[in-house]
Amino acid sequence: MLRVEGLVVRYGAIEALKGCDLSVGAGAAVCLLGANGAGKTTLVRALAGWERPVAGTIELQGRDVTRLPPWERQRAGLGVVPEGGRVFGDLTVEENLRVSGRDADTRIGLELFPVLTERRTQRAGTLSGGERQMLSLARALAGRPRLLVIDEVSFGLMPRAVESIFGVLARLRDEGMSMLVIEQEEARALGLCARAYVLSQGAVQLEGPSGELAGSEALRAAYLGGAGSAAG
Ligand code: ATP
């Protein structure tokens, strides 16, 4: 579904991604962990097409999309829920869902998040943080993606909202949606996804089945950028 090879992204003199490699199989749920500043959001931005890599490739369903603009990646099956969500505050919940595209399917999100149906005619700017993230996810789903890339959806939310959103992600996973879940809440991410990557200093330091990585010394070491010790 997704293959990233040798991805390099620079902000001036700062190399935020230094040759990042990862992949997500069809129907797989994979998480990407890493400390602040590891390069996670930069990867999301490069996948979405908002940041131009200086080297490397991004393939979606076998197609090289590295040079494609964001909307063409969306058409190729990519759905992105960016950090902090992305909604139009002045538009209603329903209008936000409609602007997701010409063939937007607004029902999926409304069915998954009943609270959005209740808030249908409410302006998105008046929603709670959790509801905004739900709407952001619903917007991504309205584009009928084959792969969801979700950046720190739990950040700053009340535990109940996180619970509810992860419940929906688990349901999508069970229905076979491919997803790359970027998270700070390590235990939740490892519980949701069968496989995990740890990014540190712009490169993948560790990769493996979530069950093996959870609580392991290798996971700790990888967070700190210890590629050598993480191999053991
Ligand atoms: P966080 O969890 O804090 O969001 P992250 O893993 O998502 O961290 P990035 O936001 O991708 O990390 O940042 C990677 C590196 O690139 C950091 O050193 C950061 O300071 C730097 N960086 C990010 N955005 C910019 C920018 N627009 N200009 C310059 N440097 C940037």
C-alpha cells in the first residue's frame, strides 16, 4: 500500500528526515513512534505532498507519487489527518464533510461518530478538541482513502475522546483499512497496530511486531537514537 525509500527532507540547514524507509502492507495497521523532533510530522507532510523531499521515493499502491501534488495523492487513495486536525471553523460540520471532494461520502464519518450527526449544523469552530479530531478523521474518510495517515490524533484530548477515536480506528482496522498511525501515546498505538516503527533523528531506528517491542529495552534505546543497541 505504501512504500517509502530513502526519504530526505530538509528545512534549510536542518535535515529533518535523513533517509527514512518504511512500508505499510495492504490492510495493515502500522504505528510510527518517536520522541519530539524525531521527524514524524515531517514524514506526514512529505507523504501528504506539503513538503518536497530532496531525495527518496514515496509509492502508493505501487505508483510513484513523490512528485505529485496533494490532491492527486488523495485521488490515488491517500487520506491524511494532520497534527491538530484540519477543519474549517466557519463552516458547519456537514459543510466540512462536503468540501472533502466532489464524490465525498459524508455518511461514513457520521455513522462512525454519532456525535457529529448531532452537531451537523453547528459551526466546526465551536466543537470541542475531540469532536474536531473526529471531524478531521471523518473528512479524511469522506475521500474514501485506501490508506489513512494519522498524526498524533490523541494529542491534547480528554481520555474519553481518545478512547472513542481509538475505538473507531480499531473498527476501521478490523474492516481492513490500511493505516499509518503516528503517536506519542505508545501503549495505545502498540495496542492498535500489529507492527511498529521507531523514528529517531530523522531515520528509522527500530521496526518489529508491536507485541515484541512493547516495554522492551530495544524500544527505549531506539527512542534515544541508539541504532546499534536497538538491533539486539
Ligand atoms: P513533534 O512530536 O514535536 O511534532 P516530530 O517527530 O513530529 O516532533 P518534526 O516536527 O518532524 O518532528 O521535526 C523534525 C525536525 O525538524 C526538528 O528538529 C524540528 O525542529 C525541525 N523542523 C520541523 N519543522 C521545521 C520548519 N518548518 N523549519 C525548520 N525546522 C523545522
